[in-house]
Amino acid sequence: MAGRCAVTLTGVFVRLKLSLVRNGLRQSAGRTAAYVTSAVLALLFAAGQLLGLVLLRGSEHAGTVVMLLTGLLALGWAVMPLFFPSGDETLDPTRLVMLPLRPGPLVRALLVSSLVGIGPLFTLCLAVGSAVALARGAFAVAVAVVAVPLVLLVCVALARAVAAANVRLLTSRRGRDLAVLSGLVIAVGIQFVNFGAQRLGRAGGLSALDPAAEVVRWVPPASALAAVESAGEGAYGRAVAGLALSGAALAALLYAWRRSLGRLMTAPDGSTLAAASRPSRRVSASSAGLVGRLWPEGRAGTVMGRSLRYVARDPKTKAAWVTSLAIGLIVPLFNAVQGTGSVYLASFAAGMLGVQMYNQFGQDTSAFWMVAMTISSARDAYEELRARALALLLITLPYVTAVTALTAGVLGDWETFPAALGLAFGVLGAMLGTGAVASARFPYSIPQDGAFKNAAPGQAGLAWISILGGMVTAALLCAPLIALTVRLDGSGTAAGLFLLTLGSGWGALLAWAGLRPAAARTADRLPEILTAVSKG
């Protein structure tokens, strides 16, 4: 009777998972198109990876590639719940607290329902391809029949155990902040992969990865696929040990998952109790007075403080800033470390941070009406935009200077530092000016309900026009400064100081020239801007 109930519960959860996917696709045509596109791309990539692994059969480095790919796949499953908590509604087991369900049957039902989706299918393709690449002989094939589903189950159980252990974090504000920072992880990860590939090419190929693969082969679930390779080599003891390691890991993950579900179903939310007992925080009068004395008075101080609070508290704004800061440092620094960069590449950091000036009113969303109530003339709009630009400069000026100095230090090219810094300041000023104009002419809403939704449905074209058009215009405006920098490159310290002064002045002039027309345009289009930024 208990087994029949477990089977029935499992079927219910599988149908529930399918219903969640189907109903989610019905919400909007944009969501459907995004899901279908991602599914097609994932399946194509999985098919290509499966074919590549099959073609790798017989290669001396097949084991190395398979072990490292499986290790990376398991790592991806482990961090997926932390950075994409909204990608699967069933990752939050607290939704089932009011139902009379025991942890054991619930674990089985959730585990089976977790096998429905693009991620498990992708994992299955990689596991099958890996087994084909490594299996040699009848015994190895028999081991592969056990290893392939074991790899899939370990990956799924790992994601579920991590999600259950961190569910309080994932449903909190910090969890939402962590989710929107997933773009940073992906961007930084791509840079590290690029850096590693270049180093690998210089090190002599895949043989340099053999020591790492020897370690990963004993880490589940890679140990299950290592058992297939060992069985093909006749090392039956190692094959059994590899399967036993993955089997033990699966049992441990299921046990940890079940314990976490038991605590979630029976224990109160400790964070709520702590928040209720914690005394309210008050800002001391002395602290407020110090800040008040250091901060500008009037509209400038108010707007700058609000903009900086957006950076510290708004998840989307914080994610955009952290990503820009990280990529702006990684690109010039990594190229400098590899000996292929230039100090002038530090201007990339200025460009990445200057993009934050675009769509300034979009981050206000529907609350822009409070800003609009304070603007009655072009002068008021100018002070509003100027204060937002000054808040941005508080972060970007010292950061761009530090990145340029760090790049120059790694390359040992201090003679070029003043000219490169002047070019970076010029690029930053151009981005501020064009960003102000784009904010007034092409405002769009920024939804708060997704890590990768940076424009409301129907406004993606506005976002592309705003950013790409502004960046091209900024590059054209900096063309005279770039040409002069190239002409005077290597002319000595005096020329470098001249370019630093000229670049700083040129950037300030471009920023002012952009703020003036943007202010007039903003004052004339307040209702249109409010409508545009309130759609998310």
C-alpha cells in the first residue's frame, strides 16, 4: 500500500512539473520564445557534444576530457540553485509545508520529477557520450549501463540537496541579489575559460590537464565514468571502487536532502524570529551630521545619495555595476598578464562603467513620478542628470585610474600611463554625454522578476538602440582624441601629460554637451518617460 502511494505521489509530481512548464509558457509570447530558443540551443549543443565525445573514442586523452567535463557539469548542478532559484518553482520545498507528506516519499517524488527538463536531458547526453568514448569490452559496457544513470542521479540529487539546504537564502532578498549576480559568474567564467585555453595551448595541449583529471576521476560523479574506463582496461577493482564512490555519494546526498526537508517541514523560520526580536536600528545624530556636512546640499546631494543607494540596494543595478566592475578589470588585466595587452586597453573599463549612465530613468521604474514632480524646467532636469552623472563619477574616476595604473604596472609601461588615462577619461566623458541623451530619448523599463530580463516585453529594440547607438556615437566623438593619441604615442612624458590634460578636458566637454540637450528633452517628455519606465 505504501509503495502504491509512493508511485501515485511520484506521478502527481511529474504531472505537476509538466503543468508548471506549460503554464509558464502561456504567460507571454516572449517567455515562450525565450524558452523554445534556449531549449533548441541547449539540445543542439548537447547533440554536438555527444557527437564530439563519440568521435573522441580511442583517443589517448578521452579519459582526461571526460573526467573534467563531468566535474564541471557536477559543479554547474551544484551552483545552479544558488544563482537561478527562480528557474524551477519546485526547487522551493516550503511550498509543500501545508501538505501531509512524509520526507521519504517526497524525496522520491521530487527526484523523479527533477528528471523532467532540458538540464537532465543535456546531462544524459553528456553521460552517454562519455560512456561511449570510454567503454571498451563487454564488461565496460555493463559498467556503463550502471554508470550513466548514476551520473544523472548524482547531479540531480546534488542540485536538490543544495537547494533544500539553502532555501531560506534563496527566498530572501540576499538570494534574489545572488540570482541577478549570475551574469557576473558567467561573464567571469568565460574570461577564465579563455585565459585557460590560451595557457593550455602554450603548455602543449591536453596532456597538461592529465594531473587534474587524475584527481577528478575519484570525485563523484566522475568516478562512475572513471569506472567505465577502468573496466575497459581490466582494472576491475578500480571499476567497482569508482561505482561504489558514486553510489555512496548518491546515498549521502539523498540522506542530506531528506534531513533538510524534515527540518523545513517542521521548524519555524529562524530568520523571521530573529528579525522580530531584533531592536530597530537608528542612525545616530552625530553620524547623520557628519554625512550631511560632507555631502552636497540641495538637489545634487539628494540625487547623488539616491543613485548610490540604488547601486547598493537595487538587485538589478547592483548586478550591472558589479559585472561592469569585474569585466572592466579582467579584460585589460588578463591581457596584460599574458603579455599581449596594452595600457590603452584600460579604456575598456571606462566604456563598461560608462554604460551605467544609459537608461538612468529606467531604474526608477514607476517611482519616476516622484522625480518628475520635482522637475518644472530644463534647469531642474539638468541638475537631476548632472547629479546622477556625478554619482557615477564618484565610482568610475578612481576605478578607471586604478585599472589603468594596475595594467601599466603589470606591463611595466609607465611612460604610456598618462596618455592611456587621458584616453580613458575622454571615453568616460563621451559615454556620460551620450548616456544622458539616450536616457531622455530612449527610456525603457527594467523588470525586477528575472536575472536576464533587462527590458520589458516590446522594449528590447529601445534597449539596443539606446546602448549600441550611444556607444557608436561615443566612439565617433572620441575619434579625434584617439587619432591624436596614436600620433603622439611614444613621444615622451611631456606628450603624455598633454594627452592626459586634453583627454580630461575633452571628456568634460562631451559630458556637458550631452547633458544640456538631454535636460531639455527630459523636461519636455516627462509623461512619455514615466509611461515607458512603468511597463515592467
